[in-house]
Amino acid sequence: MSRFLEAAVCGVLAALCLAGPVRAGDAAAGEKVFNRCKACHAVGEDARNRVGPELNELVGRIAGTADGYKYSPSMQKAGADGLVWSLETLSTFLADPKTMVTGTKMGFAGLRKPADIDNVIAYLETFSKAADAGEVKSEPKEKKTEATPEKPVAQQPAKAANAAASSGGEGAGEHFHLGRVATAAEVAAWDIDVRPDGLGLPEGHGTVAQGEKIFDESCASCHGDFGEAIGRWPVLAGGQGTLRDDRPVKTVGSYWPYLSTVYDYIRRAMPFGNARSLSDDDVYALTAYVLYLNDIVTDEDFELSKSNFTTIRLPNQDNFIQDDREQEPEYADKGDPCMKNCVEGAARISMHAEVLDVTPEEKGDDKKPSAGIE
Ligand code: HEC
Ligand code: HEC
């Protein structure tokens, strides 16, 4: 509607127009402007709080009072001090949010063009029943900050993201608006790694005898009664002295450097197909039993616990060394490796992949890509 037409309508229906200030905003154009708010705000049916509060019934709302939304202290204070969203206050706010509400967490620099401001307000008005009547919701609502049992680790979007959004343009940053921040309980559930020095071990304990019982029930069907393995499932015991053989048998006893890996592995991944079903005590007992199967402990009553865990050393630990290529005698003399034009003269094909028998045969295709360049 043009300004002229609106003025004319107001002339005829003065009573209607007096109810509120005359705005030239065009709601349809405002819908497009609202695309810049959409990353953070929703309106309409089913609108929910997102990065910012839902904006239904905005006109007449006391600032900082959308149900269930966690506002910045600044916005809450602005509302408590009497800021009510009207066409005027919205105009001021949307032109420069951070000047009007210092400390707001709205990561948005503001709309530069007055027409955009008018239009987006006109659009938002269409979702506000109170807009024309000039009503104000009577009481600020109790804020439901304690509604969720598990509080997200970080409740406010990262400051950096906010900064990026306000300097880089509307809707930038704010974690791309995908997913949500993991809760402390979720992080704890994933954060189960155990270090060789014992950091990360849970409280708990279990004996070899207890472990044997669980092993027979939940592990032996694949790994064999004595860790010797059924069929081609992994071997868990034996293999000592085979590491230099053509086919070394690498087990916890013959090869693994640290017991922490055994605990971590069983706890994280076993029994295969039913991971994370074991209690921490079960895992201590099973780890003790795997030690027993490998003759690293020999007493059935041996109890492994958080407190004695790091006293156990696996036999092969010392053979794991820092692999510092620069100083290893094996590599130190060799100088810088050649990275280009390493062959003198023209490259010559010395063998075809077909001869190596790695390429599936196909009739009438003699010129296969070659492998092996001399
Ligand atoms: C990057 C995210 C983001 C964008 C983009 C954004 N806002 Fe916000 N907005 C917020 C956040 C967060 C708040 C809560 C501010 C606070 O608590 O300090 C907010 C608050 C508001 C409020 C106050 C609401 C209330 O209940 O008190 C209004 C009005 C508002 N925004 C309008 C808009 C409009 C209109 C646009 C688009 C032109 C827009 N916002 C763009 C994040 C954003
Ligand atoms: C359904 C068969 C199956 C069952 C049951 C099973 N495992 Fe496993 N286990 C596997 C497979 C498969 C791997 C190797 C997984 C891989 O390499 O990704 C493995 C690997 C392991 C390893 C590491 C072995 C190595 O040297 O890499 C340990 C230790 C282990 N299992 C312990 C257990 C314990 C303890 C139980 C009982 C609570 C158990 N497993 C039950 C199939 C099984």
C-alpha cells in the first residue's frame, strides 16, 4: 500500500488509524527482510525458540519474556526496566540492537535501510494480534530457565560466533544452526579413554575368577575358552616369542604395550555386537582374566582395581620406542628423501599390473596401466 493510499484510507477511517502510529511498512517486502532473521528467529505456527526467541505476539511483548527462552541479563533487565516492543522501540532496536540494549546477545548488527526496518516490522505485526489494539501483556512471565534437567555445557552461543555474526553479516556463525550443544552427561558418556598412566580409569575392581565366569558367558564363543580363538576370531593369549616370525601372533601378552588399552578396548567395544553392556567392575575382572590367560598374573584370586592397575606392566612394553625418524640409526644417514625426478633418464616400464596379477583380466585389453617403473 502506498503512503498516499494509506493516508487517504486513514482520512476516511480516522478512528482505525488513530489506534496506532501510521507505518508505511509493507509486510510482503518484510517477509523477504525476515530471511535475514530466520537463521535465529521463527514466527508463525509451531514457531519455537531457536538461537533467538520466537517472535510471535512480539508487538506489545515486554522485552525478554518469550516463554522458555534464556535471554541475556541485559535483555531481561531492559524488560524489567519497562521496555515493551512497539513499532517505535522495534525500529530503534532493529537499527542498532547493541546500542539500544547494551550487552544483548543478539548477534546481529542491525538493519541499515529504514525501509527494511519498517517492512520487517509490518511483517512481524501480522503475527501479533495485539498490534493494532495496542495491548501490553500484563505481567512478565516467570522465566523457565530450569525447565531442562540436563543443562547444556555452554548455554550461550560462542562469543566468537556472535562477533562473526555482527561483523560479518546476518546469520553468520552461531554453529551453522545445526544440532545443539552436547550436555555434560553426553560428553561424559563419550569421554571414556584410559591412558597408560591410569588417567581416566573409573573406580572399580574385579578378580580373575570373576572375570573367568563372565568370559565363559560372553567372550569364549568367539575368543575361545583360553583366548586361543574360535575360527578366525582374534586370539587374545599366547604368541610370546613369535614377533620375529614370518607370521607373528600378536596378542595382549606377546605384543600390546599397555594394559590401559586392554581395559579401554573391552570397555568400549566388547562383547562384539553388544558394546558398552559391561559394568566397570566387569571390565576390571575381564582385564584381570586376560592377564591370567597370558600368564602375566597366575593367581585366580588376583584382584585388579583402579589402585593397582598401573603396577602391571605388559611384557612387550620396552620394545615400543619413540620413532624419531631424524635420529633413528636406520634413517638418520639417508638424508632427505627424493620427492621428484628421482629416476635418471627416461622412465621405463618394467612390469605390467597384469603380470603382478592384481588387475582382473579382461579379454582384448593388452595395454593395461603399468605398475613398476624402473
Ligand atoms: C544471529 C542470530 C540473530 C539474528 C540474525 C537476529 N536475531 Fe534477534 N535475537 C537474537 C537473540 C540471541 C536474541 C536474544 C537477545 C538477548 O537475550 O539479549 C534476539 C532478540 C530479538 C528481539 C527481542 C525479543 C524479545 O523477546 O525480547 C527482537 C525483537 C529481535 N531479536 C528481532 C530480530 C529481527 C527482526 C531480526 C532480523 C532483522 C533479528 N532479530 C535477527 C538473535 C538474532
Ligand atoms: C561375536 C564375537 C566376539 C565376542 C563375543 C567378543 N569378541 Fe572380542 N573381538 C571380536 C572381534 C571381531 C575383535 C576384533 C575387532 C576389530 O579388530 O575391529 C575382537 C577384539 C578383542 C580384543 C582385542 C584383540 C586384539 O588383539 O586386537 C579384546 C581384548 C577382546 N576382543 C576382548 C573381548 C572380551 C573380554 C569379550 C567378552 C566380554 C569379547 N571380546 C567378546 C569378537 C568378539
